[in-house]
Amino acid sequence: MDIAVIGSNMVDLITYITEMPKTGETLEAPDFEIGCGGKGANQAVAAAKLGAGVMMMSKVGDDLFADNTVNNLRRYGVDTRYVEKVPGVSSGVAPIFVDRDSHNRILIIKGANNHLTPADVDRAAEQLKDCKLIILQLEIPLATVYHAIDVARRLHVPVILNPAPASRELDIAYACQCDFFMPNETELEILTGMAVDSEEHILAAGRSLLSRGLKNLIITMGHRGSVWLTGDSVHRVDAVPVQAVDTSGAGDAYIGCFAHYYVGSQDVKQAMTYASAYAAFSVRGKGTQRSYADAAQFHDFLATLHQE
């Protein structure tokens, strides 16, 4: 197995809006969709659609969403042996509001995701040790994230930690044990308490984390692209300009694509370049996983970029 994703799944309830209603106001919205999402599941699907062998560890609820979530992962080729139902608990749900400028606002109800435990990680240790990379996010309990990092270190498996949604409770000492720490600029602001309204400020906030012992910090910055910071270097990758329709899940597309190409090449700069293009492809369509390219679609998209 190439990649293990230990994390969340969500049912995305996506409402496309022209404006947010005021308190007590009712407005008509032009469109609505239901999709499969969650940061962990999105990252797993992105990598799997590109051809990576991916195992997902997650929890679904005991409700009408559960079987659809599991079947969706399987349809994209994700190994779901460790995606399990929690009796009497709802699945995770994410109401998402996408405005006319394609910007999104997201709420999450973790539901069954809160029931992924350190013991679940231990039960999968034999499979995890054969993986080339583990991806983690923060839509599951922090205790489980920390234990997964401990297990990965013991098994000598590299880790990407995506601190999303950002939590000030995150112990940076654990982040420093990971091979890659990958926030977006908003998450960086929450974690550091520093301004991120310019690239200069983003780099300053990033360096404040590096000074605490992080190995590799990759910050995704939307239309500004992404930047990789280490103790002594800065590498920038520009965003690929496209007409955005829905930016939901673009960061997850980036991470899933980065993981796939990094596992194959160990080349961080190349993986970032592909990931930037893959995220750009994703924002051209509505939803999250359904907007992600498979390997053939991505190859064709890259060919059009090279012709320009």
C-alpha cells in the first residue's frame, strides 16, 4: 500500500448562494448538492484517482449516509477495511455555503469521526508498517492524531499532518515529529496568531513555526500558490490560473496529489508543482471529490497547460 489516510469523512451539504442571510432573514438559494467529503476522505480519493494505492481509516455513523460513504470510497479504489460503523451515532456532516465568487464557508459536525480511537490505529499497525506515507488531519480526536504520529515514528513511516480545521490546542511538539506540516494561510493565522494578509506576513508566520522545530512546512495560499519552507530555504510554486466555480476541497486535492507524486519520486518541488495544477483543476467543477481529476484527465489538463 502506498498511502494510509487516518482521518475523517463527511457528507457535504453544499448550498450555492448569492448572499448570506441576515439574522431572521430567509433567502432563496439558486442551487444545492449532496456529496461525499471530509478532509481525510477527500485526500484519500484524490490520491487514489491518480493511481496511488490508498487505505482509509475512518468511522461512519449508523445512518442512511454510511453505506453510501463506504461505497463511494470503494468506487474510487480506496481500501476500506478500516472504515467502520459506529452504532447509534450519526455520520459526520459538513454544511457548505459557496458564494457567487466561489468562496466557501463551512461548518462541520464530526459525528462518528469523533469515535476514531488510538486503539483503532493499533489494530491496523501491521498494514500501516507497509505503507510509504501516512496522512493525518484534525477532524478526528487529537489523542488519535498524536497516537498515529507515535505509531508512525515507531514503524518508520513518514507523516503529512494537515492541521485542518486549525486548533490552537494542537501540540506543536507532535507536529515537529511529522515529515511535512501542511496548513493553508487561514490555518497558519490561527496557529500562530500572526497576520497573513501578504506573502511577507505569511512567510514570517511560517518561520515562527519553523523556529519551534518543524522539518518541512508547506503553506497553501489559494491564488498566491504555495510555498515550502525549511530551516534554510524557501521554494515557491505559483497557482495555475483558472476560472474558479467552487473552491471547496481544493486544499485536500493539493495534499492528495502531493502525496501521490511525493511517494513516487521523493521530489518535493515536483510534487508541489503537480499539486498546484491538480488543485486548479478541482476548482473548475462543483463539489469536492467529484471535481477531482483521474490520472487520464489530469494528464490531458497538464498537456493543455504546456501548450499555453
